[in-house]
Amino acid sequence: MNLTLNVWRQKGPHDKGGFVKYEMTDINHHMSFLEMMDVLNEQLVKKGEEPVHFDHDCREGICGSCAMHIDGRPHGPMQGTATCQLHMRVFKDGDTITVEPWRAKAFPVIKDLVVDRSAFDRIIQAGGYVSVNTGGVPDANEIPVPKKIADEAFNAATCISCGACVAACKNASAMLFVAAKVSQLALLPQGKVERKNRVEKMVAQMDAEGFGNCTNTQACSVECPKEISQDFIAMMNREYITAKFTSDNV
Amino acid sequence: MNLNSRIPEGPLAEKWEKHKFNVKLVNPANKRKFDIIVVGTGLAGASAAASLAELGYNVKVFTFHDSPRRAHSIAAQGGINAAKNYQNDGDSVYRLFYDTVKGGDYRSREANVYRLAQVSVNIIDQCVAQGVPFAREYGGLLDNRSFGGAQVSRTFYAKGQTGQQLLLGAYSALSRQVATGKVKLYTRTEMLDLVLVDGQARGIITRNLITGKIERHAGHAVLLCTGGYGNVFYLSTNAMASNATAAWRAHRKGALFANPCFTQIHPTCIPVSGTYQSKLTLMSESLRNDGRVWVPKSLEDAARIRKGEIKPTDLPEEARDYYLERRYPSFGNLVPRDVASRNAKYVCDEGRGVGGTGLAVYLDFADAIRRDGRNTIEARYGNLFEMYEKITGDDPYTTPMMIYPAVHYTMGGLWVDYNLMTNIPGLYALGEANFSDHGANRLGASALMQGLADGYFVIPYTLGDYIASLPFQKVDASHPAFDEAEKGVKDTINKLMSIKGKRTVDDFHRELGNIMWEYCGMARNAEGLQKAIGLIQQLRADFWKDVNVGGNVDELNMSLEKANRVADFLELGELMCRDALHREESCGGHFRDEYQTPEGEALRNDEEFTYVAAWQYTGANAEPQLHKEPLQFDNVKLTQRSYK
Ligand SMILES: Cc1cc2nc3c(=O)[nH]c(=O)nc-3n(C[C@H](O)[C@H](O)[C@H](O)COP(=O)(O)OP(=O)(O)OC[C@H]3O[C@@H](n4cnc5c(N)ncnc54)[C@H](O)[C@@H]3O)c2cc1C
Ligand code: FES
């Protein structure tokens, strides 16, 4: 099939950037979206132009690297799918496809479609862990965890840190990302000891990074490639309020 | 060169305990005087960096990814082995050790493998304490499954995301140390050379991938936790950016590369659909528990299927060849990876392959669905079926899946001793980057185990032995050795940029991959390997004359990143062929056409080849020098693997 691509090109953080049109011919519908972008890039390099830069690695929807805003939606039109898992068969001959980077103050553009998501790492560094050193821990089966709780913690832990939630949110809020980690660790007995301190620190860091507030529009869950539930945000709010009222910080 | 493996004396089961007692210790107050460089934040790197920082060392950790959590380890699906024997089904440290040595076709070190099995139990404890959400049973205890043909259930898992959950555990431990300031984290920073001062590893040269700045970092020891080199084949199940550059540049500086030809080809991957294809997707091995592998019996039926004249479901039972069940009645579809892969190649070579390219076989669930019901199959494999449908557009509930083998894992890597130190003092290799524990074939769910064993439970002990022998001086990054290494890196980059040829980097990479797959893939022979060596040399020469990189050096330039990596693959590929050529036997993933039993199974030559082949670099276009580390088996008896 033949397509027109409208791709955001931006030379660097300080460049203004803008859309550039590319005509693509003979695109095989079995290709993945990123393979289609590879074809474009090979053509550009052969013409002596710079390829479109974009992050990607696993191409299996698990590393969270890929991050394209396609036709106004993070990761494109398919529900529960990262950009790398999107295949060209969902598009039609003659379509025009618009491709942009994540747009959020806390995710500055580095080049073309590549953005800086290190704010997420700093939020984890603020408290997204259980404080145990290597060695000297109890046997893994010493503390049973009800299957329901373990499964729920797993559902939260499936977050791949791609940032689609932020890109989908009109306020560029990182609530779903933070809530997923807070909930995972608050659910498990291993994480309960530090739960109050953790939520306070992570939320403080989230604010410091310049993410917006959550106004419950729920676009984040809808666009999340791992379909992480909105309920975790409610869970985090409860964690936060409890922490504020009964803080362990003395 | 004398390859001292430093395997401790004494009975197998006591070696590690004794060794831990005998290694030198660094006093806690002195650890902060030492700077440790860790390259890589996958399971091996993240676990090592976190554990060493907890002990008090100053750690600098590097990754070319934008976040430590994106390392290739994240993609592992199936699970991680540990000899917990929670299922009371007869597992033990000794059984895990035995299975691993046998699975590796007797080309690994007994002592290393035994230690791996011993510390496997600690790994699970550690991960659970970090909040890793492993699968659990209704009673709240951990669930296990049997994996990769193992006869006991020793595999721990987190749905199809075990790698991600384990890596997030290690990443959280690492993040905690970043917060304390004990770890300094460098993301989007790629190591491009190793610096030796007086023969000892004393630092690295890196490129900041955003600004293009070349930087130097000094330390008392350098740990390479940089993963495997499967992408030498261009198409593999590895993440796109996985590469061999860190290990290869260390090799050029004198580190020996061991068993480079030992690569693993995984039997159940989604077949190639066209030349645009960028990578191959693994379908979990667990599918072989219920799926039956077949191709049409006759060439004519296969041809009609390929042309789309008939559908696989049209073919009656008697026209199908369930070749694994036919050839291996006792293991059937569950034969080890190397055997399953090779047999798929044979039937496709005969012309009985299916799919558009003829390079695919069926994995059929129709019987399982009839027997257990669609719901049961959906509960077991639902997410995998969905993933398959997303990629191929076919529904595996109604038409058989198509699969074909793909490069998956590299057992070879930098040679290391029992302490995980390479032959260069102060240079260590952990995880898939080293060669140590899997011999000629890795068993399912063992790579995650090895990466975390190395990082959490081996290096924290063994590093001290070397560090304790050093003076407390800071390493000086203004030493002329740093100038020289930095100049070398810049020269290479400038050269790559200045060629301005006609072919893209990917074009060269794709061609290298084709050569490797054709001649150094599932089955190899002397004639083909010799031919491949010539072809690679020619391709390398062309690369340095005709590659087109484009862009600038002082900005994000992904073509340049790739060019650096492909330049190294073009050397490593040749070494792999040389190693495969010299090893005149078949073992594990290394199958030489000339060396097979009358039934077509791998035929080892224990008399002559029970050794580790460790290669020394002697120059880009010079023949490498072979060193042998003999392997001694005191505890297991070498037998012919049989899965009949
Ligand atoms: C699809 C798939 C599924 C798998 N499933 C399983 C499974 O179920 N069970 C199992 O046991 N094993 C599995 N494996 C194998 C296993 O995942 C890997 O062997 C293992 O994760 C490797 O870990 P590592 O820490 O050694 O390296 P990696 O995870 O590859 O990490 C390498 C790190 O090094 C960094 N790096 C590399 N070079 C440089 C450089 N020059 N400069 C700076 N940084 C650098 C990278 O950024 C990265 O952080 C699977 C593999 C694949 C491909
Ligand atoms: S490339 Fe890894 S999630 Fe898309």
C-alpha cells in the first residue's frame, strides 16, 4: 500500500522543529510500524539525509523504549499495544499518518521522536524500592502472599515505563506510572514496612519533575499499552492520604 | 599463555564455601577507597552494581539505554530456575548441576556449574524480598513449572514477564544506591574502549550518545556485564541494540574470547516474513508442551500449501509428518532446543517447509484443544496466542501456528576464571557476556539464573580478592594510556564518518547476518566455514570503503552508534567461523555435518575436544591464537545425549 507520513523532525532540544512529509510506496501490510520507519530511514540515508531518530529496542512491547504519538494517540490506534507491536495491516492504502514525539514539559525532546524520560528514573530513585541489601533475607516461602494479592501486585508491576500515560494526559500527569509502583509495593508484605515514606517521597519527586495534576480523565489507562487500571490511582490516593495523616516521619 | 581457571581444591560441594573463606577481604572502611566501573545494567550489571555499592565500593555504572531498566534482560519470558525443591519432586542442587552439565553437552566447568546451582536458591529469596511478584499458588506459596524439558518443576516465573520483573527488582536495588550516592549512573553512554595501565584494567572510554562527547572514566576494576552477541546474525530474538562492542574491544586489548561458536538457536520463533524484517520474535518454549510439530509428508502438498492452493487444515492426518514424535518417540515434541531446531531445518531443506518462504513448520494445537477444550488452552497460552495473532494476523485457535528456529543466545563470551575475572587483571565479565556456565548449549530458564548469580552472589565475594591486593591510590585518568585509548576511539569514529560511501550500515549488517546464518548457523561444515571466512573478510574490507554513516559526531547519531557495533560484528563473525571450523566435533548448539551418528545426532569427540577454546586477538586481519583450557570431569560421566 501507499501512505503519506507526516513526521515531526527536530534537530535538537533547542530547535523549533516541524512536520515533514514523506511519501511511502509499496508498504507490506505484514510490516510492523517500526519496520516501516526503518524502510523510510534507509531511503533517507541513501539520499544523504539524516534518518528519523526514534527510541526502540525489544520490539516486543516490553522494554518501554518505543514512544510514538501516532495520529493523535500514544502508540497509535490499537488498544493495549506499544508502537513496536503495531502492524501496518491496521492502516489503509492512501492513509496519511501523523507521527509525533511524546509532548510533556517533563519529557523534553532530544531529537526528532526521542524524548528524555529520565524523570521516571528519578521518581523510582526517590523511593520505588524495598530497602533490602543483597543477602540475609528470609526464605522466599517464609511469608505466604494470597494469590489474589500477588496477582494484583503483578498487574501493577507490568508497567513498562514508556510514558504513554503522561503523553495521553491533557495535564501531562504521571499519576498512573507512580501509582503502579506505589501499589505494587504497598500490596506486597515485603513493601508494606516503608509504604508511607515511599508514597510521600515519590509524589514529591513527581511534582518536582514538573508533571501535571491528575484530574481523573482516565486517558492514561485507555492508552496504556499494558492496560494498567485506573484503580491503582485510587489506591495511591488512599496511600497518600493515610501517609499524610499518620506519617512515620517523626 | 597459562590459563589458570582458579578452581578451588576439594570436593565439589565444598569448593565455593572454602573459596569464600580463602579469598582476601577488603575491610569495610577501605572499600570506599575503591572505584568500580560496571558496564551494563541488565540482570548481571544491575545486581552487581547494587550489591557492590551496598558493600561500600564507589560504583560508576554505564548503559547505552536511556534507562537502566530497558536492558535486553527485560524481554525474558519463560522463567528462572532454582534448586529450591519446593515441589518435593526430587530436585536438588546436585540435580540442577547435573542437568546443566549434561544439557551443555559436557563443555562447561563442573565447579562453576555447581556453584551456580548452589546460589540459585538465594536468588529467589532475594527477589521475593525486593517485591518481585512471582506467580503463586492459592495457599500463598510460590508456584513452579517445568520448563525446557526438565523432569522436575524448578522454574519460577511471573506470567510471561519473568525477565521484566527480575530486572525491575535489580533496577530498584540499583536505584536505591543511586539515591544514596554510592552509585553514579551514566545513561545513554556507550563504552567504546578499555584502558589498561601496566597490563591491568584501569578504566574505560565512553561516548555520550546525546552530545557525542568522548569521555574517560578511571577505576580499580572494570566489570563488563554487556550481554550476548546474537545480533551478529542480524536477525535474532535479541533486542535491536544488543551488541558485542564492549566485549570485543576488551578482546582487542588482550582479553581472551572463549567458545565463540557456541550459539543457541531457539526452535519456536515466528518465521521471517520479508527482507524488511528487523528482528525475530520468540514464542515461548512452553508451547511445545501442547503443540504438535509437523510438516506435510509429501513435497507436492508442501508446494500447494506454500502457493495457498490448500490450507493446512485441509490436509488429512495420514498426509502429515509429525517428525519429532516419529524420530524421538520418548521425548517427542519436547526434545532440547538444538535437536528441535536442527530437525526443522532438515525438513525445510528437503522442501517440505510451509509458509510464504518455505522456511516454517507447523505447531498445531488442534489436538490439545479437542482434548482439553479451548478454555484450558486459552488459560495456558492466551497471551502468547494473542501476541502471535498481533504479529502474523493468523488465529492459532483455528489454524496451526507457524514457527521456525532463530538465533537466541550466545553461550560463548569472554573467558573468565572461577572469580569471573578475565585474563586481564581487574577486568571481569558477568552474565551472558562471559562464557562460563552453559557449555555448548544453555537450558531454558538458566540465563536469568546465571546473570543474577554472578551479580548478587559471586562478584561481591570474588572482587575483593583482587582489590585487596591493590594500593589505595586513586587511578589517574590523565595517564598516557587514557590519551592513547581516547585517540583510538576518536580515530575510529572519524574514519567511519569520513568514508561517505554508498551502502547503509544495515545493509552490511544484513549481509553479514546472511553469511553467518547460512554457514555458521544450525549446521556447519568445513567447506562452508572456510567460504564464510573469505566472504566476511571481503565484506569487512568493503565496509571500510563503502559505508555511509551520515549525520554528525557531536549529536545523537544512531547510524554512527550502529556503525561502531557492526564494525565489531564484522570481526567477531570471522572468529566465530574460525572457532566452529577448528572444533571438529558436534556438541550442543554446535553441529558439524561431518560429525554425526548414523541416526543424525551430534557426535562429540571427547578425546580431543574436552576443552574451552580461548582465542587471543593478534590483529584485525591476522589469525587469532588458540589457547586451550582442558575440562576435567570428576563427578559426572560423559555420555552421549539421547532423547530417542
Ligand atoms: C526473547 C528472549 C527471551 C528469553 N527468555 C529467557 C528465559 O525465560 N529464561 C532465561 O533464563 N533466559 C532467557 N533469555 C536469556 C536472558 O534474557 C539473557 O541471557 C540475559 O537476560 C542477559 O542478561 P545480561 O545482564 O547478561 O545482559 P543484558 O540484559 O543484555 O544487558 C546488557 C547491558 O549492557 C549494556 N551495554 C552493552 N554494551 C554496552 C556498552 N558498550 N556500553 C554501555 N553499556 C553497554 C546495555 O545497555 C545493557 O544495560 C531470553 C532471551 C531472549 C532474547
Ligand atoms: S521497542 Fe520495546 S516496547 Fe517497543
